[in-house]
Amino acid sequence: MATYAALTVPGLLLGVLGGFHHSWYLRPVPVAAIAWVVALFAVCYGAGRGIGGKAAALAPAVGWILVTMLWLGERAEGDLVVANDLSGYVYLYGGVFAVMAGVLLVPSRGGGSWLLTPHPYGPAPVRPDPS
């Protein structure tokens, strides 16, 4: 449990730093937002591969999502940390896709996909008598 709590810290840092520094452009491309999305994918995927499971890949993602949701709230003055411009959209939607890809590309701990592994259902199949 302490491992997963420690893995949320990089996600929290990515959320705090990326929220304030995602809007640097190399006109017309929001290069900082793209870099933060790539870093988020790398952290999620690396944590999952390093620890060996999808839960480890999800831990930094949870930290990033928690902080990013705080930045989306509008203050009484009308200020936002993540604005509704191209860099904000790339940071938010790209971050969501990076989290999904980072978690889904990590192999399952059991070695196979729970969805694609055939499981017997119902009664055992009847086998012909070898005699």
C-alpha cells in the first residue's frame, strides 16, 4: 500500500507543474502541453512496468487527475489555471488519453488478458470414451 501511495507523488507533481507550465507555445504548436502529456504517459507506463501491474500504472494517474480537477475549478474572480485554449485542451484531453494508454498498455500481472483468456463455463465438456 505504501508503494502505491508513493507512486501517486509523481502524478501530483506532474499535475501541479503541468497545470502552471503547459501553455508555452512554439507558434502555433503547444509544445509544453505535448511534453507534459508525453511525460505523464511515461510515468504511468514506467510505474506499471516497473512494479508489474495495472494498479501501479493507475497510481500516478490518480494523483494527476486529482490535482488537475482542482485546477479546472473557477475561482470567485473568474480565474482558471488551465484555460480553455489549445494548450489547455491538449493538456487535458491528451493527459486523459495518456493515462488510458499508460494503464492499458501495461501487461496484466497474471500474464494474460482477463478478457481474451478462454475460461470454461458450465458443466465440463463430455469427452468420448477412448475404448
